[in-house]
Amino acid sequence: MLRIINQQADVRAELQRICDRTHDEQVLHKEATVREVLQAVQRQGDKAVLHYTAEFDHQTFKADELRVTAAEIDAAYQQVSKQLIDSIQLASKQIEAFHRQRVPKSWVHFGDDEVVLGKRYTPVDRAGLYVPGGRACYPSTVLMNAVPAKVAGVPRIVMVTPPGTGKGISPAVLVAANEAGVREIYRIGGAQAIAALAYGTETIPKVDVITGPGNIYVTIAKKLVYGNVGIDSLAGPSEVLIIADGTANPIHVATDLLAQAEHDPMAAAILLTTDAGLAKNVQVALERQLMDHPRQVDTSKAIAHYGLIVVVESLEIAAQFSNEFAPEHLELEVEDPWGLLPLIRHAGAIFLGHSTPEAVGDYLAGPNHTLPTSGAARYASALGVETFLKHSSIIQYSQTALEKVATAIDTLATAEGLPSHADSVRCRVRKDNSDSEL
Amino acid sequence: MLRIINQQADVRAELQRICDRTHDEQVLHKEATVREVLQAVQRQGDKAVLHYTAEFDHQTFKADELRVTAAEIDAAYQQVSKQLIDSIQLASKQIEAFHRQRVPKSWVHFGDDEVVLGKRYTPVDRAGLYVPGGRACYPSTVLMNAVPAKVAGVPRIVMVTPPGTGKGISPAVLVAANEAGVREIYRIGGAQAIAALAYGTETIPKVDVITGPGNIYVTIAKKLVYGNVGIDSLAGPSEVLIIADGTANPIHVATDLLAQAEHDPMAAAILLTTDAGLAKNVQVALERQLMDHPRQVDTSKAIAHYGLIVVVESLEIAAQFSNEFAPEHLELEVEDPWGLLPLIRHAGAIFLGHSTPEAVGDYLAGPNHTLPTSGAARYASALGVETFLKHSSIIQYSQTALEKVATAIDTLATAEGLPSHADSVRCRVRKDNSDSEL
């Protein structure tokens, strides 16, 4: 049963508990295992990757079988419906269109003072995309990672995904990869796949940035290799927070909460509403839908542990609680969502109004569905083209321009006790050019 | 003596060795200490912070002495020269001007198809700036961290810096902080300061993002708390790579190499040149300057271990080696730096021509001096306003717009085995409105 509490209860503590649901002690124990896998792959390359694939994924490969063949990718198109191919293509097109908006561009400013300053954006050389396997094997994840990398202009995009039973990869995943222009795919997963991408092996190229969600082992591995390579984020289980008033349809709200809960027993689904009647109706509607939900066991767990309805006195208070939680997904199912929007400070993605269920954004609206979780929206944003770009600062001073700032640099360098910093300007502006004095 | 090798030597291995100079095994041992500090501060707050400040910084405080007083900040202005205040103000002004350029702006696009999409940028609520103490106590570091946070619009900026001897903080640091608008300063440092900012204590507020360089304990602490809060990067020791042809002045080049080496015995200073004569002259000039360098011992260590001159056959080959090293600072001391620039793919900051020593960028050109080190320029960029901003995706579909994509979403959700995702659209577009069927 989805719990209902009201504003007088200790809402803050409840939200904190839900937000912190992954900060558990077991991570530390798993870290030792992950470290061992990383070190083995770093030292032994393919041999270690094949060993852990046999151990954890129960699949025995030779190194030259790791890469998915062109024939497999082409054959995948025969194994899915025309309607699914069309839907993947529509999603790919819309995701690409959104990600092409406002991509940061290189610029250079030539000042009147003979100073040239700028920023030059370039893509990373190689990106590694992790696509989870098993139950969570989603073509949408492929698109949301590969399309931004493609838009950024990354010359080499490598995808890894755990081998399915019988060594096959989901054909929908292969179709999505191909539609996004990715044809270098390896059937490896887990910490060993992250290690292979971070350090490189005989078969798998070392990449510059690794993106994509995974289980707890993948997440720990990403954190440990961060610094050696770039990563997108440390993704936790998914979450939705819905703010609804009396104009919301309880069936819609209940379904949206379930759409989050069905992802994972650790998923969180929270409703903040000003309407006690709606709260009750959502509770009833959700219970009814849950009765014959195909993923009933896991979905019920998520609802029981990390589901919550809070009846609040005003939308302002709802916004305040929402900001403290900083949800990955935020739905504003209220009469005037644009009026409420300015009160929202932290959220990964915001879905406005009664006709914008989160699923629209999960699949094809265009914005990325890889979003900060567990409160990370306080400081982080969606995966994007920027994840695959970096910039170099550009600085050029003329001799005249340098002379104008020479004293200030000298003063600062001397204050910081860095004599050669001061010298590097002095030797260039010295009037008599008597370099030999240095 | 600064070593000279030529292109036929194993340049790649040498550059790799220099790039990897911090990836050592001792990190793992220090991690246990840092973890203990983090856990103690998380559990005991101020008490643990005071304990470790006594243990590591040999300073005994009460909790209410941790914050630097307004009187101390104001008094700092009397303890530094007018010239230094002017120089700090000039640097602050120029850094602010650069960081105000091309700050990402919120945008919303209202499509003809009744779809509204956008990105809304907001600053983090609280930023924590770490400013190192001791020998590396730099007012420039204060400006380079505080000014971007201010430009981003962060409402609360908190600075921490280790207590100097006699409980005093460098007056230049206090002046720089005040000029950048930061007046909430705590005299704490090390892993205990990072822990206090990440978790909050009775005295120190929990922040959303922590930036700024520090020693190895600070860096390890930042990596461990990443995910709980945002961080800017994992800064390693500084490095410069200079590409020079026969038009470069050997005294200038030698001084610029020393200006890097004087930072730290782990700093790296590399010259790639097409001119064997220049190589020899730089070697001699550097040796001469090193003889009576005020920081001779440490600077010589850096030059001996992580200094290198490589004589290459062409600037193209130099660019290639530079890209593989991905230097934090890159100087192009060549006749046509703008002609060489397009060949450069990875570098934190690029200094063009003969009158642009790195010190210009270190202090006051405007671009940030907090840059990716140890090869991180392959995937990362300078600290900037973006470090303190994040965005929320904005999505609104009308009923009509939702109906148009309903089939595609249904197809994708069904392929991914997520029935409530499909339902969340179905229940909204159903023609007969018979909600009770769900």
C-alpha cells in the first residue's frame, strides 16, 4: 500500500531516507571485488576480461569472439518488427534534433588591447558507452548515450553490453546502436567492461570517457576509474516526484508512479499534493493497477519501501520539499505548471502539465533520459553533448599588452613566492634586453 | 640537468612515465586514513574536525574560533601593499570579465507541433572552495575559484583554508576572498575540511559542490565524497609543455619551464622543439638560472625527474606528441602559432606566441588557471561558471502532441518490457475516456 502522510509528519526525514536509499554500507565490501577486477584487467588485458565474463556472466568466449559482427548487427533488423524500427528511428531523430540545439561553439575575441582570448571546443577522441544487459536491456539507453556522442563529433564510439544467454545481444539494442551510427560493439559487461574501456586490452580500445548506467558493480568501477578517464555520473536507481493539485487525474498520477516503480525494487515514487481527495484516489488506483502488474513483486517492493504520498498545504510547500529532494524526474501535474516552474530549483528533468507523462521524455521527446539521481540534481545535469566535449582556453598577448600587465603579474608572483613566474614576464619586457643578467 | 633526447628515442614511453607520475600505489594506503577522517567527521561533526586540526595542523581551536572574523578580513587590507591590492583587483576584474562571456542561458523552444522543450540553468545553492595553505597559499587560487562561483550566481559561497602558524590566514588570501565577495571563511584544511563541506557539521554548512586544489589527502577525499557532492576535478601536480621552433628565445623558454618546475617537486616541464640549437641553449640557460633559484632543491628535483627536452623533426610531430600527453598548459612559442593551433586536440590552456608566458594566464588574463592535469585534458576542461551551474530539461506536450507519438512510445515501452510506461500514455490518449478499465 502506498503510504499517505501529511505535512505535519516528519516529511523531511522521510524524503531524506528515500534520497539516501543507495548510500549503504555494502558498497564498501563490493569495492574490494571491483578493485580486484580492475587490477586484473589492467595487468592481464583480454585474459582477465574473458575470465570474469566466464565467472560472472557464465559465458565462455575467445578474444576474437568478443566483438559483435557486422552480420549480427544486420541480422538484428530481421528480428524486430517494422514498427519498432520506425519508433527507434523517430526517437533517434528527435533526440538528435534536441541535442543539436545550443551546442557550445569555439570562439575567439580579439580585444582592442592586443589581447586575444577564447575557448576552443573539441570532442574526445574515443567514447565508451556502457549499456546494461539482462532485464534492463534498453534500446532507449543506447540512443540516449550514443546520439550525444555522435553530435559532439566523437570519431570513435565503442559500446559494451553484457552477453545475453546464448551469446546473443538483444536485437533491439543492436538496431538502436546502428541507427545511432555505432558499429563497434563488444559483448562484455560488469566491472571488467569498465576496466577494459578505462585501461584498454588487446581487443578493447582504451577510451577517454565512459558513460551509461549499470548495476552497483559498474557504478563502483566507474567511480574508481574516474580520474583515469572521464565519466558521465554515478547513476543510482531511478526516481520520480510528482506535484499535483486537484486538477490532476488520479489514474494518470498512479500510472506515472508505477512507471517509475516498475524499473527496480529500489526505485522511488513520490507524490506531493495539495488535494487530500486526490491522494486517496491515487492510492486506490495504484493498488488496483498493481494487482495484476506483470512486474508485481519488484514494483510492489519499490512502492512499499520508497513510495510516498504527502498531502501539503500549498504548492509552494510542495516546491520546497521537491527542491530539498532534488528529484531526477519531476512532474508538475497542476493547473498552472509554468506558474510553479520558477519555484523549482533542482530537478533533472521537469514534465509540465497533464499531457506530459515521464515516458515521453524517457523515449523520444529529445532531452536526455540519463539524469542525476539520489539528490545529485543539486549540482549535476543530464548527460549531453558537453559530456563528450572539452575546451582549451586560448590566450595571446602582444608585447605591448604584456608590458601593460607586467607590474601586476610581478607583484602577484612575488607575493606568492614564485620567482620564475615573475622572471618569465620580466625577461620579456626588460627594456635593455640584457638577457644575460638572468 | 634537463635531459635532451631526440625523436628516435622512446619518446612515447618517456611522456607516458611523466604523465603517470601520480598514479602510484601509495594512494591506496592513504585512502584508509582519509576514509577514517571522512567517517569521523560525518559521525561527530565539529568534534572530529577540531580533533584532526589539532592532529594534522597542530592548531587547537574551539568550534566558534573556526570562522575567520570580519575584523580579521578587514585588517588584512592593512597587512598587504597597496600595489598588491591593486593587482588583486585587476586580476579579479579580468577573470570576471572572461567568465561572464558565453555563460549558458536558459532557453525554451515553443514548437509548431505543440511541443515545448528547453533547458533551465540554475546555480547550485552552496559552493565550497578549498584553498591550500602552507607554501602553496595563493591569492590567485582564491580568485580563480570564487569568481566563477560568483558569476554563476551561487547564493552562498564558503571558503576553507588550513590555519597558518599562529592561527592566521595569509592576508593576501583574505583580501582576494573579500574582493571576490567571499566572507564566509573557515580555518580548516585537509581531508577533514572536505568532509565538513561534504556532510556539514554544527559550524560548517554542507555544500553542493567542492572545488579547488589540495594535497594528495584532499584529492583522495574529493574523490571519495564525489557522488555525495559535486567536485570540480581531481587535480594533480602542475605541468607545462612548450612547443618551440628556432624563433623562440631560449631564455624565455627556460624561464617558463622553471616557472612550472618551481611549483612542486612533482611538477613536469617538457619542451618539444624542432631546433637542436635551441634545445642546447635552453638546457644551459635553465641550468644557469637554477643555480641561484630561491626554491632550488624542489625545482631541481622536478627538472631532474619530470623535465625533458625532445628534439623533433617537425611541428606536426610535436603536435602529435603533445596531443598524446594532453598537457595542462601548452605554450606555442613558434613563428606561426595560429597555424599550429588546428593540430592541437587536447590541452587545458594554450598560450600563443612569444609574448604570452603561462604566468599571464596563471594570474590575470581571465581564463581559469584551474585546469585538467595528468592527461585529463583528453576529456576535461578548465574550472568555470558551468562548474557551479546545472540545468533541468523542460518538456511539455499538448494532448494533440501526445496523441501523435503515442504509438511509438507504446511500441518502445512494450519492447523494453515496461507496461506502466506504455499505460502512462495509453490512459491519457484513450478515446473513450473509460479510465475504469485500467
